[in-house]
Amino acid sequence: MSDALIIHSAGPGVTVQDRGRSGTLAFGLSRGGAMDRLALAEGAALLNQPGDLAVLEMAGMGGRFEPTRDLRIALTGAKMRATLDGAKLAWGASHMIPQGAVLDIGPVTSGAYGYLHVGGGIDVPQVLGARSAHLAAGLGKPVAAGDRLPLGEDGGGETGSFLPRSERFEGGTVRVVPSLQTDLFPQEQLERFAQTRFRRDTRANRMGVRLDVAGEGFSVTGGLSVVSELIVPGDIQVTGDGAPFVLMAESQTTGGYPRIGTVLPCDLSRVAQAPAGAVLEFRFVTMDEALEAERRYRAEIKALGGQLKPLVRDPHDIRDLLAYQLISGVTAGRDI
Amino acid sequence: MTDSPAQTFPRIRSAGMDGLLVSFGDRLSEPANRAALAFRAAIDRAGWEGVEETSTSLVSTYLRFDPLGPGAGTLRPQLETLLGDRDWSAADLPEGRRFFRIPTVYGTDRAPQLAEAADVAGLTVEQAIESLSAARVRVTTIGFAPGQPYLGELPEVWDIPRQSALTPTVPMGALVVAIRQLVLFSVTTPTGWRHVGQTAFRLFRPESETPFVLRPGDEAQFVPVAPEQLANMDEDPDGGATSEVIR
């Protein structure tokens, strides 16, 4: 039997994710993939492996996992309480965990989606060009106790490093460009939209994130019924109740509700990671500013590898020091 | 806004920072729908550098690109040139179209909003079944959910609005109606459209070689059957439907 990650227990929102599917939009299937794309890049940098390998996305709550081989892992995205055989593990870092050890990942302490990356990636079969579960489409399902997720071949590499903490886990300001229907909204509403401190509603999932409006809601003039039109991730649609709703990875591909703006792809991680109650604000930017933001974002991703710092472990936190391969894993450990 | 001059079509707009949308109308019409389908096929044939994905909606063609690649600055003039090549609203429908006859239970507890929809349309239940089941409708676009068709256009009497409140859930295979269109649901989902029929037709088959069964341009007729005659979707993903190539 091939090497696997055994799932002893899992929260309700733990799914296999990657970058999602390209080319299925015409068939009504949205791209899907990880809610926090930056976390995918961080995990890839920590493990020095390609960014298109599949990972475990954990919404709000992790689970108990056990590898059947020595395994390099990285923990990124929303910070969660993590222990290995009872000893604390640093978040935002890479670790070598021995075969048979139990990795316990608890509830999120800031942000919304945590990620568990494994050396070689999670090797479930591709369906329609990707490994990611697309729950809204009925593709795949959340992982559950008793599952054994196949592990990909790991080329090996260093572990025991961390990345400086990003600050995208508490809400904040999100940049938007005008959408197809932005000019259907009266100027007064657009100004108010850009000045409102929204709170992330408790209603949020992989399809979209609802925002609470304390005062008056938003609507297009005359209750105009727009023709059902294409949706792209980041579109902010305004439904009948006047509350904005940011459409995310697993959104529908077309819709009849007007959209007030579109969040820049590089700022979608911030929307995804805003915990319930966090304040989110929107700022309209020009297309040139949006392109500059994207350029900067890609440069930051490229530079992630150079940001790695060695993790200083407190020996007191390591329960069974001798079980650890202290010479940082040059291989997956199978040849010793 | 309302006082702006009448919009002319086709019209090119940006959709997010990495997409362009070419619209051939601001409401569903047969020529605009044909234009959108034919224009997408032409973009796919052109194979422009930087284009990552294309799609259509009811009346528009979409393309997504790498915003830091050739980008909108290069692609927009290319689109304008291609638009000028011909009258896209006179384009033919896609080739290889098929006609599906799909067994459908109208009304009963399987499709509980038939009477309400008939009432809004000003028809008796019998007239509503007769009208809906006689209509030969065309797939105008696939969208919202995987493999899910919008079908039109129905007779004018069916120009009924969406409901003000959402129906919390309709099952996979549900046939719903609003604004002279039908949608056949590929997933179990909430909807603002009225649930008038139930089929056992599975539109999205991820394990199959043809995961998305229907394509824009295909035609369909929803043939009435009694509830006890409706096939079991798990045993027959076609739900008793038959298809033939349109010549």
C-alpha cells in the first residue's frame, strides 16, 4: 500500500485543495481551489516544492493526522493550535514529523482557513484537471475520520524554517475595481460603499462571504432586472436584502444580481481570512493601480523563499527529543 | 444610468482586472445568443497569446487573460478587429447540435409550484402543462452550476418574474421557470425560480467521458410522464431521456 496520511478525525470543513480548475467556466463549473492562494505559495516556499501540489484546507478547525512515513509538513494560513504527540508545533513553519506520530490541529486562533502542506503533496486522483474538492458542484467531499489520503513522492528538502507572519488575518482594507454593473449604482451609494466599515457576517463559506451593513443597504435604481451575466471570483454582488456578498472560489458562474465591484485577486486572501465580525473596507482603485498591485504581489511570492528563517525550537517543547531527526531532513528519512 | 444615451452593441467591458466581456445585447435575444457563441468559437480559433480561458453567458463572450501578459491593452484592439470582421448576430448556431426528449413530472408533490406558476402566467394547470411540454427550447448557455442549462425562449405568456423570496431548496433534476426561460438544475440548490417539473436527468457526470452532457445550441422538449413512470436517476443517469442529432 502506498504511503498515506491517516485521518483520525477532522473538522467539518477540511478538504483537499489546490489551485482549482481552469477551462471549466464555460461548462458552469467555477475555478474552485484554495480560498487563500497566498497560503499555497507560502507552503510551497516552506517545503521548497512546486505551488501546484494539493494541500489540506481546514476551515476553522483542524483534525488528527498520522503519516505512514516520515513526512515533511508546513502549516500556513490562519493560525491554529498544533501539537505533535502532545508537543507544541510552530505555525507558519515547516517541520519533519516521524512516521506514526500524531499531528493534532485544533481550532483557529486568528483568521479563517488554515493549511496543512505535505512534502510531495496529497496525491488524490485528478478530476477534470485538478485535485481540489468543489463542494458546491458535488466534486469530492470533506475528508473524514478513517480516510487515508495518498502522499505524493517527496523530493526531500530542509525543514525547520518559518516565514514572517503576514497580517491578512484580521480584515482590513480590500482594493476593488469597477465591475460590469458598478455604473448601475447611484454615485451616492458608491461613495457610501467606499466609506462603510463592513463586518464579516457569520454566513461565509467557500462560495462567498456575506458582509453586514449597519445602516441602509445598497440597491440599483428602479429595481432594474439585469440579464444573468458572467461572475468572476471577487465579484461583490448585492442581493435583495441590500447586503454585499463577495463571491469566492466556489461561486456560481452566472448570476442575475447586480455587482458593485470586483475585489483584486491579490486581495481575496484577506477577504477569505477575515474572521466573523472582522471589519472589512473597500477602496476603488484604477486599473493601473490594480496592475501595479498584482505586479507587487507576484514579486512578493517570488521572494518568499528568501524570507525563510530558521526555526529555533525550545528543547523543552519537544517531548521525545530522540525520536527526531535533528540533522534537518535531507531526505524523507527512508534510507536511514 | 437611466439618462445616458442608448447603449450600442456589441460592447466591450472589463470584468475584473483579468477579463474582458463582449456583450451583444442587454437582454436575451436569439441573435445576441448566437453571436456570443460564434464569437467565442472565433476567439478560440484565433488562439491569441495570453488568453487563458473563454466562456459565454446568455448574450456575452468572456475571455480571461494574464493581466501582466499581453493584457487588455493588446486584447481589446484584437477583439475590436475581430468584431468588425462580420455581422456576428447573423452567425450560424454551433455544429453537432442534438435534440433531447426528457421525461418530466409536471406538478404533484415532485414539483410543487406548478399551480402557482400557472396562476402567475394566467393559465390553468392543464394549459400550463400543455404549453411547457409542447415547447421545443434551446440551450442558450450553460452556467450557474456545472452542466446546468438555461433554455429558451418560452411563449410570451411565461414572461413571469422570479419570486421575491428564495425557495430554500429544489432537488437535482428540477425544472424551474421565470422570464420566458427554463433552467434544469444540475445540483440541489436554493432558487428564486418556480419549480414546475421534475426530471431524473443527470447533467453533470464527473466520472464520465462527457462530464457535461448538454451544450449551448442543443434543444430539448420536456415530455410529461406520471410520477411512477419517472426513472431512477441513480440507475439511469439519462432519466429515460432520448437524443438525436439535429440535421
